[in-house]
Amino acid sequence: MTGAILVLNGGSSSLKFAVFQQRDDLHLLVRGSVSSIGRRPRLHVAPTAVSPEIDRSLGDGPIDIAKAFEAVASFLTDRGLLRQVGKVGHRIVHGGRSFVRATRLDEHTLDALHGLEPLAPIHQAINLEIVDLASRLLPEAKQVGCFDTAFHAARPELAKIYGLPHEMSDQGIVSYGFHGLSYSHIAAKLRDRYGPGASGRAIVAHLGSGASLCAMMAGASTATTMGFSTLDGLLMSTRCGAIDPGVILHLLQDRKLSPDQLTELLYERSGLLGISGISGDMQTLLASKDAAARRAIDFFVYRIGREIGSLAAALGGLDTLVFTAGIGEHAPQIRQRICEAAAWLGVALDDGLNAKGQELINTPDSKVEVLVVPADEEIAVARELIKL
């Protein structure tokens, strides 16, 4: 068994994977994903020296995460990579207050992480199922958890507490923040580009099916739009984002929704899908001429514009705006509209550079640098393993 690192990143509709060889630096051997698990799953593998590009169907019907893992394991076995794996890094959405750095996943740790499932009902159980599957397949490999909440753990206390009795904060009812592995990768990229100051005051927009913003000062999280759960903040694909708590009380008390019905409503039937009644997929909505699709997009941009203003206030200004993740990387129309909403901060977009998807997309006279940086949670996990 050699020192290859397998990274597994499971979500509600996909399983991403990557294998790195640890040399002087991390060397990517293979990267891929099983996508559309709940509809028509496909295995996609990016071309590398180890594998050609692969894009093939895994069937016409939905599969569960175990079947997706089986497809990944089969591919890695066929390429002779599985036997080289000595460490497995897992992206785990919620680490609570206890897990603020990469951690070996033993029985005690896993019990504690299962206890956090109510705080991330869509993701946590899937993440931990993947840990179990990987442990069974590779019993001699070290299993390590890396947590989306960890990047935000050092925020000031005022950025984490709610206006609740202090004993509830002591019990863990606080803002945790998420997408931390993505933000950690962006912070590293900003340090590579600008040096230790990491571009000073930066707002990073992680815009995918899940969406959030993070305000960074010199590469460290100071505020973020997600809080206690992955429901908070921006409008998302099927999640509602920030909502008046009184609405929740009304739905429970007056509409008589059960907790399970409320969970389904807020996590799976709201967001872009709920407002449009058409789809939670941004590209589908952008292609639609339906007024409801336009309204969903308008609200998505409106909420981001408002939150950029809030985070800029927390930072005392803005030097850099970064777009990442699926929508952030692949929807120039959305980037343009968000930058227009942030023009009062000195953001000026170069339409040509934006349309081409260049890395630097602001005009020369813009007071704020605007970047498009591909998300790479997998390499962030691998780096955390090396630190451990």
C-alpha cells in the first residue's frame, strides 16, 4: 500500500472523487464524479495521465449513494488505483463545535458526528454512510474527516451568536457557517496570487445548488451567510434561504405541518424550484421565457446583492469579489447582474472578459478586483490530510 490519497465528497445528488499522489506537492492522478444520482446517474472522469475522459450512463433510473460509491470503487480498481490508497479524506458538512480541523474517524468520533445529523439532514447522513462504505472497502487505510464548518470556527463571537438566551449558545445553538472547504481553497488561491494578505477584504460567492457568501479578512473568515444550518442566507436551488422565524411558527401552529413536512418544504420544495415552479437548475431557468423563471432569478440576484452589502459593512469595505462553484463559474449573466448590484462598492465588470469566463473579469478602473476561481473542495481535503 502506498501513499495515495483518495478524497470522497458526497452530496445529495452527486459523489465527487479524486486521487492524489503525495510527492513534494500534491499530484492529481484522477478526478471524477457520479452525478444526477436521483435521476439518471452518469459517471464522468476528467482526462489525466492515468485515465482518458469518460462520460457514461449508469442507468436510466435513480441509484442510492452506495451504488454510486460502488461505481467509483469499480473504476478505481480497474485503473489499479484502489490498491495504492493509504489515506481516505472525507468532506463532512457539519463538525459542530468540537471538530475544527481534520480528524481521524474512529468509533467515538463517528458517534459524535451522527449526533449532528439533525443540523444537516440532507448531507450529514450521506457523508457518514460514505465513511462506512470506504472503511469496509479499505479497512487498512486511514479514514479522515474534513469539515465544512471548520473554516468559520475562528470568527468573532458576535458573528456566531444569536439573540437567544446565553445558555442556548453554550449548548451549541450558534451560527456555524458552511462551504468552508471551498472557501479554504479560495483563500489559498488568493494567497498564491496576492501574498499573505490574501487580497485584504474579500467576499467569496460560492454559488451552486447550495449557495452562500463569505467575508474574508486576509484569508480568514469573518462573516458568512449560512448559519446554524445549511438553510440560512441566500436563496438556493431547492432551499429557502433566510426566512422570518414567524413563518416557521405559522406553518407549524396554524397550517399544522409536521416537522417532517416542514423539513421537506424548506429543504426540497423551496428556493429557485419553489418560486419558479419550473426547476431548481439555474441554466434551465436562464433558458426559460416564463415570467416565473425570471422572478426566481431576480430574487436570487436581489438576495446576493443585499448580502454583499451586509458583508462589505462587516469588512469595512471591499477589495476583491470572487465567484466560484457551478453558477458562479458557468453563468456569466448572473455574475454580470450581481456585479451591477455591487457597483456602488466600486465593482466594474468587463463584459468581454466576463463572457469568456476569464479569471480576472473587472475593468482596469474598477476599485474592486473581480475573479472567477474554480471550486476544488477535493484538493482542500487532501491538503488538510497532509497537515494532519
